Amino acid sequence: MKIVILDGYTENPGDLSWEALEALGDVTVYEHTPENCILERIGDAPVVLTNKTPITAETIAQKPQLRYIGVLATGYNVVDVKAAKERGIVVTNVPAYGTQAVAQYVFALLLEVCHHVGHHNNAVQQGRWTSGRDFCFWDYPLIELAGKTMGIIGYGRIGQATAALARAFGMKVLSYSPSRKDGEMLDEVFSQSDVISLHCPLTAENAGLINRDTIAKMKDGVILINTARGGLINEVDLREALLSGKVAAAAVDVVSTEPIREDNPLLGLENCLITPHIAWASKEARQRLMDVAVENVAAFLKGEPINNVAK
């Protein structure tokens, strides 16, 4: 059985092994695949794995031998699932592998906002403590989380794991699930939270959820964290709020277009931390992803597919 991995680098840059997958068939791994090479690289393989390389309806139509598309991620919008379903192609994803990694990363971002650890380390390395008059110094207000309220938008596995960590820090938690469509509860999250953390999928209904109007409902000086999807935020409106101080700080691991463009409105702001979509990428989380991806392929080959999103 031929198995082609179109973009294996982000899942396995060299610190994991494809051996378990290789035991299931003849595996070819491409680190990256440009769009003009997708058809050629799929070739006559019936099993294809992808992370962010798109599998469109046009690609599916030109590959009649294709029987299985495995997405090396939880989100599967890179695949035209409707076209795959019409052809009887199994499409699988990997749910829940990054729950603890992402929840932990939320607090890595939040604690950096609260304490500016990186900045103060750089200041010490540059000699400012050595030459200082006092036994300590700080360049930003230091923020204690205990007693503050965290609002979590999207209360699935990651949202719940984030809530558990927030409570461990002594925070009160408010939560909202977009599936409930409870506008009053969402308004309460906006108006009562000192910190808002986004954990919902990007849909047509919630694209641009964080915008000028919803920011206006928030507390002055709110902190915003986004480890979900960049499209949840209107970045022009957030920039405006960061410059005005309405939003005291933002920390985002995702942006509207990735890799980030040079003209992204959030670049260049002192009170906005941006990291390159790595909340999911601990080695432990990527190993879990690998294990489930292999289980998905093995189950398909046995005729008993699991995690099939094209049912």
C-alpha cells in the first residue's frame, strides 16, 4: 500500500520516527509540498496524509485511486470534505492530542504578559542589575492572577484544561461555548473578564468575533490570549484597541494569514506578543498526534475507519 505524506516536517522535523507508519505500507515523506507539485507527489497512492497542504475538489477529481486522506491535525479545513465524501473517500483527523500542550502554552503567554520575564532577563544580561542602585528593579507593572477573572470562549477539551489551570492560579472562570449561541453569556464573559482566552474553532459565524464592537464591551485594560485561530480576531480593530490601551496586552500564537505577512496590523506593537503557531508543538503532543495518525491509517486498512470526518 503506497502512503504519501505531503508535508511531514512540522509534525516530525527529525525528533520523531515514521517507523510505525512504515510498518503499514510503502511510505514516501515530503517535508513540504508546493501547490504545483501536489498532484505529481500524490501519484497513484491511495493513502495520503497532509497537515496544511490543501486537498481540493479538483485534486480529488483527478485522483480516482484516492481512498484515504489523513489530516495531521485536529482542524481539517484543508480538505474538501464534501468532495471526498461524494467519492467515498475516508477523511480522518487527530482530535485531542494537544489539549495539555495548548493549555500550558496559554499560561506561558499570560505569565509573560504579567511579568515580562524575557525582557527582565535581557536587562540583567545587559548589565542593568550589576550597575543598579537598588537590590531589584522592574520596567513594567507586575500582575498577580489570583482573584482575577478569566473568560474562556470555547469550552471544549482545551478550554476546560485551561480553566483548570486558571483555577489553580486562584482565578475565577467564566466560560462560553459558541454552539450554545447564548448572547447574554457571551456579553458577561466580555464585560466581567480580566483575561479572555479564545479556544473555539473558526466558523463563518464567529469569524471576526473579536472586533471593535465586542472590544467595547470588555473591561478597560483587558488581556487577550489567542491560541485558537487567527481569523477569530479583526486584527485592525485589535491594533486600535492596543494602541488606545482599551486592551492592555494581547498574546497570540495564531494570525489571520500564516506565515504572518509583513503588513499584519499586530506587528510592531510593544504590548502584543506574537509567536509562530507553536502552542501545539511540544514533542509529547506531536508524538500523540503521530500515534493517533498511525491508528487512523491502521483502522482504515482493516476496513474499520475511526475519526472519520467524511461520514
